[in-house]
Amino acid sequence: MPLITALKSRIVFNSRGDKTVEVDIITDDRYIGRASAPSGASVGKHEAKSFPQNDPLKAVQVLNSNSDKFVGAEASEPRAIFEIIRTIDSTPSYSIIGGSMAYALSVAAVDSASKALGTPLVNLLRDNNPCTNPFPLGNFLGGGAHAGPGTPDIQEILVCPIGAADIVTALEMNFYVHRELRKLLENEDKNFTNGRGDEGAWAPRINNDRALELAERSIKNSGFEIRRDVALGIDFASSSLWNGDNRCYEYKRQGLSRDSNEQIEFVNSLVQKYNLIYIEDPVHEEDFESMAEITRRNKKCIVAGDDMLVTNKERVIEASKYGACSGAILKVNQAGTLYEALLFAEECKRKNLKIITSHRSGESVDSHLSHIAVATQSKMIKCGIVGGERVAKLNELIRLTEYDLIDGMADLSS
């Protein structure tokens, strides 16, 4: 089995131009694995701390002073890397080494191991589970923390090509709708500059209501039928809207607020009006009861927890006591290590939650995310539609079909 013989880390930059960490791990003196850590703009308060004292360089310094601990470790075993990291940092939120460094170490290790063993990364992670391609869930109209003033309060309006029979067709459908939406926005605002947010979604100066209307029309204008060919989804990112002092959701860009009951009714009305297939974080991260009510009332819509679950097994267990979610976002760097993310995925399966593997708004051009999505039997992969760092993941899904392990597209009904 491939053993780690050397490693090093460095400061690099993500898609927003922010500093992050990258790790190289060499196994058997020959095979280089590499991973750089993503970062989010909309961050759950329970997720791993990205960097010690918010300084990527300190994470590099911590690793450099402890690098010998990894030499001789089995690179193909995520648990082994996790246990070594925990000898360096036993804090719940990785405040000593940083969740970003934990991510980069654990992913670079399996990346190196896959090269040493001459097999795709997905084969090291899937535990002989059957593999299907997740449906690409793409942010195509954005606001909130991912875009500037004047854009919608709603963070992401998403498109999912549920009628596609294969991944190439699925991607083409998303690209087509993305382009059609641009035409509608140009007609809506003759001064629209084709501005996009962090994830490649169009970022127009319109309110939430108009944004949803144009998103729906872009699908119809593309010749697709809603909920047969293509379906809409929404990431509300409600924790960023929640004012705990006033006990309300503040839609500041639209100039209104909603209490908890009004937020529930607002969410339910949008699910019905637009026949949504997916909603994410419709209430703030601690409101399990409201999340459960929304889940109960929307059986045909995936109600996913992101800030609520933060890729944490224990948060899944807590949410399940309420029946709070029917879907779960998997972001490895929220947990810290790949091992913890895989434990999270297993708990989601036990609780019958559909897994949606997700990028972050600040991304790298790495394509490991696609392997992780397939290996965890994710129903969807949320990694944007356009932009080099987004397309890198999508193109990797195409490459994976060349191996004799992908059996069509995921079954969203199961």
C-alpha cells in the first residue's frame, strides 16, 4: 500500500483571489498528490475554522513543524490521516491547524494514493458501492453574500436538468438555460453588464420576485418543461438573513422583514408556485422545528441543510430527531477532514437523507469534488455552471463515465 514519504504546503489563491493553502503529498518517493482548500462566503457557525487566527500562513507553519508525523502513514486510508491530524489539533473546530489545512492534507493523501495504485480516486472512496452520476445543480442567478448591492437577497436560484439521460446532456441543458437567462436580463435592463457573482451566476439589479419570474421564464424559453425536463431550486442562506435580536428574517435589499411563521409560509408558497425540486437553508441554522415543518409540507421537494448540518455527523443525528431535513449538503472543508465527511455521508444514508455534494464560493480548479460526489452516492453535485474552477468539476464527471463504474444518472426519487 502507498506510504507517505514526503509532503509540503504553500500559500496559493482561490477563485476570489483570497489566500488559501495547498498541500503536496508524495507516496513511495514518486507519486505526487495535490489539493488546495476552498472557502465559503456564507459560513455556518458550527463548521470548522478555516485558518488559525484567520491566517493561512500560520496553518502552513503548524504543518511544517509537524510534517514528520505523516511520513510512513498509509495514504489511502482517510482515517489514518485524520488520526495524525488529531494528534496535532484536538480542538473541535480545528483552531490550531485550521480546517482548510485538514482538508488539503486529507484530500492530497488519497489523491497521491490513487496515482500510486493506478486507479481513479473514486475507487478508493466508494467502498464497492454502485456508482451513478449526480445531477448538476447549478447556481444561475445569484445574490446575497455571493453578489453585490442591488442583487436579490436570495443567495442562489438554481437549475437542475432532471430530465437528462446522461451527464453531457445534463450539462448542455444547464449551459443553455444560463445563456437564455442572460438574454432575458439584457432585455430587462439595457444597462446590464453581464455581471456575475462568485459562482458564475448572473448578478442583476432586480428584486427577489422578479429574479424568480425571469429564472422560470428562461427555462420555458429554452424549450424545456418545468419539473419534467428542468427544475428550479433555491438556496435561501437564511442564517445570513436572520436577525436574532429582532427575531426576524431581514430582506434588506427588498426592504422587508418576515418573522419565523411568515418565513415558513413564504418558503412554502415559492415551492408551490415554482414547483421547486430543491430548497436549501430555508430557515436559520438553529431552527430545527421550522425546518421540520417545511420538510413535512414539501414531500416532493428536497429540503437540504447546509449551515444547519455543516457536514457534521452529530448535527445530522440532532436534526433527525425533529425530522428537520430530507437532504444534506456535503462540503468536506466544513468538517475538516475527508474522513469526517465520509462519516457524515454514511450517517445521512442511515437517516435517509439525500446527499448533495457542494463546492464553495471561493474555489480551486481541483476536480476531487466530482469523485467524492460519485463515491458518496450523491443525488446532486452543486458546483456552479460556468467559470474554470466550476467547469473543472463538471468535466471530471464526463471523464468518470469512461471508467466501467458509472451506471447512468442518479435516481432522485429514492
